[in-house]
Amino acid sequence: MITTISADGTEVRALDSGQGPTILVVHPGMDDGSSWQKVTAVLAREFRVLTVLRRQYRRDITKSAPASIADEVADIKALVESVGKPMLVVGHSSGAVVALEALAALPTSFIGGVLYEPPLRIDGPVGGAALLSAQAAIAAGKPGKAMQIFTRDMVGLPEWQAGLVRMFVGASPKMRRLAPRQMDDNTALEQLGLRLDLYEQIQAPVLLVGGNKSPAHLRRRLDVLARTLPRAERHVLRGQGHSANRRAAEPLARVIAEFHAATIQTGPGSGASSRGTTS
């Protein structure tokens, strides 16, 4: 574990494993950092891997209001400053939005980024009415119902899968604890608004990763981001959806390692632009 202090005095924590060039992982929602353990174990064979424990999901932090994306970027800023050298940032789902914002806010801190299906806003609200319904379910003490609404109406899972999520969350103390934080995370994404003009200014190379079995709206968001970022590449995870970190850890780690190697070879300031798609 590595710790440092963020700008507002909050302690920043990150899991620390391996040795070598540094990769920073920003984990997805409904998670405490553990969902990327398999990927980080593979990467740690040749890299130092820091997995920031996002304050949005930390039980030890008591708060009167949800953490904002800016709060989480400030935590990343403190962490990269404590390490003292540029690194590759890898973000997944809402964590990929945090990573994207960090790339924009801290241009000298990263050699590049890998973004796995960020649910960024591309037109209308990210959650809208569905988020309000899910928040109402949380307020009523029904985290399973809230997650059913979230996974069906915001993530885009079919009804039967969302029903299974409801049962799983209801039966898991850990998931019941995380569900309100997921709604806070969605609120933070909603409040962030449309940021494509800002992302047009990111000069670091970025690899956009998505599964060919993921919900269509996530692929559309990647399409928009690919057209927006000056130095974007695409990689399609064949046979995978939004959870390749759990189901295909070795291939996903290999994609990250290969992009790190290519980024080091070309250099973060080369100015080259790539908008191709690999698979």
C-alpha cells in the first residue's frame, strides 16, 4: 500500500505491486479495487502497478456529499506527484472517465492512457430519469432494486440479467454497501457534463478498449471519443463485454503492456496521430 495526502487533506491510498515502469489503474464502479487483481497480477511481472482506491467507494471516508470527479482527479494528482515520474494511466468504466479527466488536467503526468469503455456524456444526460429512480430505491433501502434499474436502464443489460443483479446485490453485504456509492458515482458523472471540447486538447496517446459484446451505447461513446482525441487508437476485445478484467485478464494485461511498449518507443510528444482499430 502507498499513501499520500490530497489537496483537501484526504488520505489517498493505492495498492502497490511489482517493480518496473509504473502503471496507474483507476478501478470501475461497484468495486473496491479488487476487480482488477487478476490483471494487475499479470502486469506486476514487469511493471509497478498502483491501483488507486477511489474515494467514491472507500468505506473509511465519511462524507456529507458524494465525491466529485474533480476530487478523484485531485487524488490522482497527489499520487503521481508522490511517485515523481510520468506513468501510464488505465481506467475502466467510470474509472476511465476519471482517468480521462486526469489526462486533461495533468498533461505532464502521463505517458499515455488506456480507457476501457468510459460511460462519458456524448449528448444527453448519462443517467437522467433512470438515475432518479435508482436514487429513490437507495433512499427506500432497496439497493438491489437500485442496481436492477442501473444495470437495465443505464448500463443496458437485458431484463433477465438485471434481475439476476438485483438478487445478487440483495444477497451480498459487500454489494449492498457499494450500491449507494455507485449512485453517487453516477451523480458525479452526470454533474461533470459534456466535456468533448476539453478532450480535444489531450495530446497524450490513448488506447480505447471495448468488447464486441458490450452494450451498444458504450461502443457509441468510444466512437465519439475516437473522433475527439487527437491521438486515439482502438482495440476490440473479441468475445468480451464490459468485464474482461475478470474474464480475460491475461489478454487484457497483454494489450496494456503492448501499448505501454509502443508509447515508450514513439514517445508521448511525437505528435503522431493514429485512429486505427485493432483487435
